[in-house]
Amino acid sequence: MGLIQLLKSQFLSHLIFLYVFLASGLIVNLLQLCTLPLRLVSKKLARKINIRLCYSISSQLVVALEWWSGTECTLYTDPKSYPLYSKENSIAVLNHCSEIDFLCGWTFCERFGVLGSSKVLAKQELRYVPIIGWMWYFMEMVFCKRKWEEDRRTVAESLQNLHDYPENFWFLLFCEGTRFTPKKHEVSMQVAESKGLPKLKYHLLPRTKGFWVTVQNLRGTAAAVYDCTLNFRNKEAPTLLDILNGKKYHADLYVRRIPLELIPEGEAECAAWLHKLYQEKDSFQEHYTQKGCFPGPTVTHPRRPWALINWICWACVLLYPLGLLLVQLVSSGSILTILVSVIVTFAASLGGRWMIGQTETNRGSSYGNKEVPSKNN
């Protein structure tokens, strides 16, 4: 292990990264709160400001992946479709196989300049989580309770609110509904068998209702669906903690652009189309497993410096006063003050570790462990 790698794995390095993220995140949340009155005057301007504020938080996690761990990503896609990725609204359908799928999706968005405006379909509970959840609330993320009768109306309304969005956005969608695990896969394939659907080897059965509602309500707003299939070389399974420790990975991402007008409008026809899409995704995964690469040409898209510049600026602003405070604490000689500071630091560390823990596979959602074939699609 080299010296730099050793430094990256140290608790103090993680604490600095965590401090910058938490402190800047709370500041951004406060600034977002201040945009509420502005929204009454100019909805468009408030949205544009929130896009930049959102970027200043989200990009810090991209920095952890791209710059801190040095993880590389090879993009497999049609060179003719490639120029369109930064110029249109789209629905990105991703597979959900690792703890950092969302981070890879954000990195994809960052490289094409839409990270600040990207959207996701997230659990209702996440909107109450400080920093990320509050940021998503102001960014008009689409939240769901996973209760179809309620979600059908609220999700449709949230999506329709994006029709006049001032900048290009990607709507990131994990149609499997939850992260792939052997147990969930076994249950999912039992459901597939009961419905007479072809079994999948590398994916869970996709949730078609949410996809159909998304497509229907973004027609005329989104131009295409991006079918994204992600894999990590050498069958590695990266975690967010590995990324913080500076461990480097190599991701391969296969992207197909499918014009939205090619997707059927009827619910049953759209569901059949999505099932066929996942059968194709399964074949791409099989190709990758056998040959170590996806079919088709690769395109080189270098990382942009703006995420790193954003983090350096926040670090300079926040670490300098922290250093002065630490010097004053040590020079004061007050045991009580130093003890309180240590306790606060320890509590912040535990809070950060808790947030990381929510991404771990063994702490993932139980959604998908139990299915009722007659009610789920």
C-alpha cells in the first residue's frame, strides 16, 4: 500500500471529507429554504438557483468516486447517439446490482452536465433525511410511498410539474424497485413463473406500472429512454465505504438511446415492452459475463473538473475556521471544552457512518423479498 493510499484509508481523512459534506450540505439546505419566497416571484429563477445549489452537494459524492478513489468508467454506446446525451431530457433506466449504482448514475449525469437537474423516483421517507433528502425536496424529486393507489396520482402530478423545467434533466429510474440480491431474485423469478414471463438471470422482474406512469407523463417533455446496464470488472462489488477508503474500481456502462415515440402508450403494451427490454438487458449481462465487455463501440468521455473545484472551494471555506477553532480549543486548556468537542466529533462521525450504512446491501430495502403475484406487476 502506497503512502497516498494509506492516507486515504485513515479515519482523519474520512472525517475531513464528512465534515465538508455535512457543513456545506446544511448551508446549502438553508440557502434553498431562502429560495421559497423567490419562487413566488420567479419560479424559473428559483429553479435555476436550486439546480446550482443541488450540484454543489451532489458533486461532492461524485468527487469521492472519480477523484478520491480514481474509479474509471468505460462508456459503450452508439457514437451517433452520444452527442444527444447532453442536449435533451430523458428517462434513464438503470440496473440495480451494487451499493453505489446511484453514485455511478450521478457520475454519468455529471459528465454530461445534467447532475444538478437530474431527478430520481425516491422513497417518501428520504425527503426527511437532512442534506440529501431536503435537497431533493427543493429539487422537485418524485417521491413515492410504494402504495400504488396513492402513488399513481402523486407521481403523475410531480412528473407533470417538470413540463416547464428550465434546463435539461435526466430522470433516473431503477425499474427493479430494489437492489438485486439472491433472495429477492429467487422470489422475483417465482413471480415471473406464475405470470408466464421469461425468467431473468441477472435482474429482478421490472415494476411496469411506475415505468408506464413515468413515460406517459413525460411524453412531449423527454425525448428518449436511455437503457443503461452497469457492471464492474473482475466481478467486484464496490461499497461506499470502499470508495471513501480510496479503493479504485473500473466500471463498464452500456447505454442505448431509444426514442420515446417507440414505446407503446397502452399500459399492457408498455409493460410487455419493458419486460422485453429487461430480457435484452439480461442478454447484455450474459455477453459481459462471458467476454468481459459489452457489445458495440466505446466512447471516451473525460471527467470534468467542476466537481473537484466545487469541493476544493468548500474545503477552503470550511476548514480554515475549523482550524482556528481547534487551535483556540487546545490553547484554552479547558478539559471540559475539549471533551465536548471530542463528543461532538464522535457523534458526527457516527452520523456519517449511519448515512453510509443505509447504502449497504445487508441494510437495503426489504421491498421485493415478498411478492403477491396477483397484486404486483
